[in-house]
Amino acid sequence: MSSQYSDAEIQEGLLGNDARMIRYVFYEHFNTLLRFNAQKAAGNKSVDLNDLIQELYLYMSHNNWEKLRKYSSEFPFPNWFSVVSYRFFKDYTQSMIDSSQNLPIVEMNDHNISIAGTTRIETMMIDIKAAISKLTPPRDKEVVEAFLIHEEEPSEIAKRLNVSVDNLYNIKRRALAKLIKNHLQEYVNR
């Protein structure tokens, strides 16, 4: 896996938040390696590899690239990055499983009737909140709740999650697509 950049250039570009280098490392040159590691770490679990790579980027860039600052040039960057990414994917997919086992169980037998004492809109909100509570990873759930339930400002949500507003909208788009897909699948399986 020969790179057009030296290990030092890659590290310097990422630490400088160079968008070209971020794209090169996470979405171009090392993308096949990351997808392989993500799939291997997830095992037989159904995961969105793009979401996992996005989460890896957020993890790596956290606290001004704190993890990358620990990189030592005594090891080739691709080897170090492969180990770090695999460990992250393994831990992250396990945390997704652990958090999904703690979700509240909400059962409603007939979604076409109102629950005693609630209006049709309130019943629909209960359905929506139940569907949102099943979203994984937890970041997706938090973003959808912030937008749909709490109606927070995008800039506030992005600041709290330590992401850009553009990135926040990407997370929201993917999370809503998952929410719709999961809810429709649940409806079809009844």
C-alpha cells in the first residue's frame, strides 16, 4: 500500500485539518483498509461501514487529533493506522451492541387506534419516540432527538457533538434514512 505522501506529511496534514489530507486518508487511499477492518471487527453484525469510518474520523480528530499526536514514526503510518482503526471498530461495534441491549422495550399492538386518554398526534409521537429509541449508534439517536423532538438549533447540536454543521447534517441524513428503513421493516414484519 504505497502512498503518495510520506508518513510525516500525512501526520502533518491531518494535524493541520487539511481537508485534502482528511479525504485522502479516510475516504480514498486507506478506505479499503478501513472498510476491511470495520467489517472484520463487526463480524456478522449488520453495520454501515461508512458510518463506522465517519465515527473513526470523529474519534481520531477529537481533542485536536489527540490520538494521532501519540503516533511515533518508528512504525509505518499504515501499520499504526490499521491497528488503531481495528481496535476502534471492535470497541465501537461492541458498545453499539451493549447500548442496544439497554434500550427500553416499547410494544404497541395496534398503531391505528389511540391509547386511552391520548390524541392521535400524541400516539404518533409515542411511535416516533419508540422508533428513535432503537436507533444505533447512540450518536444517531441523539442527533435525531435533538432535531425532531427538542427542535434544537443545528449550531448548538454541532457544538455539543464537536462536529461541523455540515457533518451534523450528514449524520442526520443517514440516521433518518436508518430510522425510516427500520420503522418500515418493523411495520412490514407485523
